[in-house]
Amino acid sequence: MLKVANKKLKKLGFKLIEENEYRSVWKRYDEKHHFTQTLEFSAKANGNHILFSTDDELRDAKNIGCTCVGLNYEELKACARKMKELVKKWEK
């Protein structure tokens, strides 16, 4: 079921790092700007599931802050598809 969204993310250069019943983590290295972008789809008990798009290298020493990385239209469509598929899985 999750294959369509996974293919879209892979086509955009992301690699699946981890996926379980609580989250899905994807990463890619941006050659042009020299940073690693992480997408983290996270399930929340209240149903308000979230997506983070971050630059891992800009996190602070205590790993509690980060810098957001924007998404272009194609990335946003792929992430929306992935979130839709994950929500169906999480809310069973």
C-alpha cells in the first residue's frame, strides 16, 4: 500500500531510513547546497500527525532545535501522498 508514495520520494532522491508504527524517516543529501535534508512523518495519539523537514547539520548541541527546510511543489505532493497513506495505517 505504501509503495506509490515511497517511489515518489525515492524519485526525488530520498532514502528510507526507518519506518515503524510511530514514524517514517527519509533523508537525502543536497549536492548543490551541501546539506542533508530529513523528512520525519510522526504519528500523534491525538490524531494531529506531523511532518518535519529539517537540516540535520543545523541542530543545536542538545539536539532540541533545528532549522526547517522548505518543500517545493513536487516534494509537497509526494509528502502529502505519504502522509495520507501513513494516516490510514496509523488510524486502523
